[in-house]
Amino acid sequence: MLKKKYISIAQKAANLQISEMRKIKKVFNTSFKYAVDLILSCKGKVIFAGVGKSGLIARKISATFSSVGIPSFFCDPAQALHGDMGQIEKKDILIIFSYSGNTSELSNMLRYANRYRIKIIGVASKPDSLLLKASDIKLLLPKVKESDVTGMVPTTSTSITMLLGDCLATTIMHHKNFSKEKFKLFHPGGNIGNSLLLAKDIMITGKKMPIINYKKNFKTALRIMNEKKLGIVIITKNKFIKGIVTDGDLRRELKNYSKETNLDKFMTKNPLVVNENMTASKALGIMNEKKITSLLVVPDKYYKKQNKILKGIIHIHFLLQSGVK
């Protein structure tokens, strides 16, 4: 086979799946609304189940639910026979995936749920299947053409099942007014968490900040800079930012130093500031662009005002240590 045919084969498979995936709109009906309402009103956990490839999809959707603050876990129907059924309570909801709906391993889980009146949302493509007959809410998947050469290997069918699960999750997120701030709470680590860090999450505050009154002298500025070890000193007047002095400024001024040296003469007035809700990654970009190592952070309500109150300081070392890129 010529290598150039690899691309055309892949494109054919992709085009078929893209075309077939449009059938997902058939699922967005009254049953879908009932399913969303049931999940939103759930007082317990949202438990996902499935066998084989449907089980892998169920695991993924369960992980998505958990990642947005909806208590959820995956329960393997085969393992449930050996004690895992005890994890499922009456206040929980079972969401079971099976494209055919007639997977034999599901029968015991379905009987258990029906016996204890645990609500079931069934996802399958056959309306007369074992799964949908036992389900309280039936989400009927459309029949789709598989994208492999035989037309038999689960490809498009698994894609559309995954899409339905994601659509359930995103619909529920919308109704719960889910936000980036909430998402960050559940992802404190890793690239996603780092990308959502805000200036206020990573800045130093209070006594750690090198701040002196504008009436103080050169010697005091040097002492505070050495103590706080950030390479800067913030000059304030009546709690408002008046200017900034860097270690480079102090070194240059040492040649002309005298007891009468006024900080006002060599400080940078109206220094660059960022608001507390700016993303840490954007703050890092500003530092790289301006070739500076620190940024002053101010409260949102003061950001656009002429007089600004200092809330915190971000140093480039804090950003790099936190994995911000």
C-alpha cells in the first residue's frame, strides 16, 4: 500500500464519523431533559457503569463529572457481583452505557437497582434491549455506521456514546453556573490548575512585602530590600503606591549617596501594576515582555484609579516554582 493512501483512508474514516455524529441531535428530546433534571436533583452520587468499551466510556464520563464537582464514580458490573453493589445507595443514580443494551453482565446490576428502587438512566441503541426496558429514563442512541473497513468494529458508535456523555456533563455544568474559578478548585495541580492560577493566588502579602513610607531615607530602603530579598522596595504615601525602587536603582545611586538623598529622585513613579484577578500566566507574559522580575498587584476596584493601593507582589520565581508557563 502506498503511504499516500494512509491519509485518504484516515480522512474517509474521519469524514464518516463527523457525518454520523450529527445524529446525536436525535437524543436531545424529552428523555434527555428528564435525565438532566434527575442528575441535578440527585442527593447522592452519580454512578456510571458499562462493560468493555462502553465501560471505558463510562469511566471517562464519571471522571468528567467528578472533575466539575459532581460526586461520581465508576462501578464495574462484573466486580459488582462480588460486593461492589454495596456502594450503591437508594439516593444514588445509575447511568449505564451499552450500545447494544443486551450485555449479559448488566443483568444482575439492573435487578439490584430495580429491587431497591435506584433510579437508572440507560444509554443504548436498541429500544427493546434489556437495559432500556429496565431503565427509568431511556436515552436511545441513533444507529450509526462504523468507520472501519468492515463496518463492524466499534468506532463511530463509541464516539457518539462519548459525545452524549459529554453533552450531559456540559449541560449540567451550565445549569450549575460552573466557572473557571470553580474548576480551579478541583484541579489545584497539573497544567490545567496552573493555567487557572490568578495573581491573587500566587502573590505575597502583608509583612512579607518590602514597603516603606516615601519620607524614609536611602539607608532604610537598602535595609528593607536586603531583609525582604525581592530586589525591590515599594514607596507608599497614605497607603497608596507612589513608586518603586529596584536593587539596580540603589546600586547606581550608591555613587552619589548622602544622608539627604531623597527616594523621590530616583524611584520609578507610577509603576506597572496588574489586577488581582489576572491569570498568573498572563502576568508571566507581561514580565517577559517588559523584562522585569516583579509585578505589583492591586485590588480590582483600584486597578483603573489614579491612586492605587498595593495588595500583593508577584515575583517571577514564585511563578516558575508553581509551574506557570
